[in-house]
Amino acid sequence: MTSFCNRRLVPGWQRCYRWLSIQLLALAAAAELVQAYDPAWMYLLPETARQYVVPTLVALAMIGRLIKQGDPHAGDHPIKN
């Protein structure tokens, strides 16, 4: 069994900000941080939905991780004519 330190990163990890899963997880983290420092924003949502904001974003991120989003290197090089 290989250790965690011997694992390799996924191809194109430098551009992970483009991935739907990373964007949704960043949004979930931001929602938690904003909630910690300014809980008043949650009152913009219906009371029954407040507890589901972060879990829903995380679940969507898991689904987003499964969606093929193209070549990890797409768009890195300008088009040559």
C-alpha cells in the first residue's frame, strides 16, 4: 500500500479553479466563513433552507467532480493559424 505522500496530483491541477467541483467547494467554504463572521446574511434565505446551504453545495461539488469537463490543458495555448 502506498502512503498518501507518494500520491500524484491530477493532470492540470494548476488550473483547478476552472473545475466546477472546486468552485462549488470554494462557495461552500465562503458561505461558512461569512456565516461565522456575519450570520445576518442567512436571514435572506427561508428558515427551512438555511441548514441545507453548505451540505447542498458540497453534494453538488461531488456531482460536479464526476462530470467530464474537458481536457485539463484546454485553453492553455493560443490558437495558431
